[in-house]
Amino acid sequence: MSAPTLEVCASAARLAGLTISPALSIFRPAAQQHQALIALAQDPQCCVSILVSKGRLIGYVAFHPPSAIEHWGGDRTGEIIELGAVEVDPCYRGQSLATRLLQASFANGRFDHTIVIATMYVWHYDLKRSGLDEFQYKHLLQNLYCSVGMEPYRTSDPEIRLSPANALMARIGPGCPAAVLAEFERLRISEAPRQSRTQPP
């Protein structure tokens, strides 16, 4: 098996020219996920970093503004970014590829002037294929996100509070403006109800 190549913030055209591994189906069927990633890559506010092997997409991490229907979609600054999904073909797991994807995406100060959040929901965990229980998988994700400086935060987000296996993590960039940090804190403790979401963009 050849080593996959890593590309940061791939273009929509680049993504469209790849086939997607059918195993990238945690969040939705692989073909639909492929189209969702292409759509994200067309938005200059988004970043889709990818792993490619022999013309096939075998892993990705997607960053985007929170959806307006989410609790975090109430961001009034437009400067809070969500790490919406990270996924690697199980055939390539055990090589720290997800860690490499994240570290490359955060390199060169790309997110140093914003706050990147990750909302972890048990219903998105790949428990069947990983063989882990929900708390073991939560711990795995926390370790992964800690590798790029993210930290766990308490929150009143009603979806996260649905299960103790859910969590919020965030990285406050070293150049993050005070107004963005204040907005993060406002949303973190806000009780404003928002429409439930079952799939990431």
C-alpha cells in the first residue's frame, strides 16, 4: 500500500477529479459526502484538507463556519470556525494520518486569528468499525484534537448536553480578537434553542 499524499485546503476542482473511498461513510453515503466536500471547497471561508492515494480520496478534514441552524450558528462575528468532520478510510488507520491532516491544516498560522470549535456527538462516532465504546471513542477524539492545541470546554449547548459522551473542544488562536473570544463565551453558555442537526456539512 503506497503512502498517501496530503493536500491542505484542496480546491473544488481537485476534489471533483478524485474518486472517494466507499469506506468514508460515517456521516452519510460516500458519494453524498464527496459532493458535500466539493461544495465546501467552493467557499473561501472553508478549508478541506485531504489524503489521496492513487487518485482516490481516502481521508479528509473539513473546516467551515457553523450552520445557521446550529447552536453555534449564532456567531455574530463570522470568525468562529467549526472543525466539522475528520474521517480516514479504516484500511489506512494506525498511521497517525488524522493527526497529520489536522497538524498540516493548522500550520502556518492558518487559524491563529479565530476560534476553531469541534462539537463531538456520540451518534457520529464510528463505534462499530473501531471496536471502542462511546467513552473510549470520545477519549480518542479528545487526544486527536489536543494534538493541535484544542481543549475541552463546558457548554450549555443542548445537543452536547444530551449525552455525557458528547463534548465541545476549541482552540483559541493566539491572535484571536477579544470580540471573537467574547462571542465564543456568549455562545458557550447561551441557552438559546436551535434546530437539532444529525449530519455535518
